[in-house]
Amino acid sequence: MEKRSKISDLDIFNKPVKSDVKEVKKEVSKDHVTKSFRLTKEQAEKLQEYTRAIQPGHFMITEADIIRYMILHFDIKKAQEDFFKLKQL
């Protein structure tokens, strides 16, 4: 009885053998961090509205760009007064 070969042994697509291929590790930039968070449906819609309102027709502005802009221009004093409702002693 003949020994049957596996399809992977046939090499019909001329793929290199794994031992011949060097593994290239993708370097991750240390100055960037990925964050994930949840938004309510209303907040997500508002973020989409901001993105559409700010975006000129010839540029692609993403929701992540809007969030980065908001973080860069965040006013801590105004947030303390309005958002946190803290009063100065």
C-alpha cells in the first residue's frame, strides 16, 4: 500500500518553509498607548456630529482625531468649575 502524502507536504503554491522564513517582530512605538472605552449611544452620535461639523470636505478627520484635539485643549479650571462643580475655598 502506498503512503499518502499530506497536502502541506505537496507544496503546490511554492510557499517557503517556516524554518526558512525569519520572524519579523513589529516594533510598537513606546510613546503611543491604545485606549478603549465605552460611550453611550447619545455620546457616540454627538462625537460623530462633531466630526462631521469640523471636517472640511477635502480632509479625513476621524473621531480619534477629535478626541485627541479635545484632550490637548482641555481647560482644567473650567472643568473644575463646570464639570466637577468644585468651589474655591
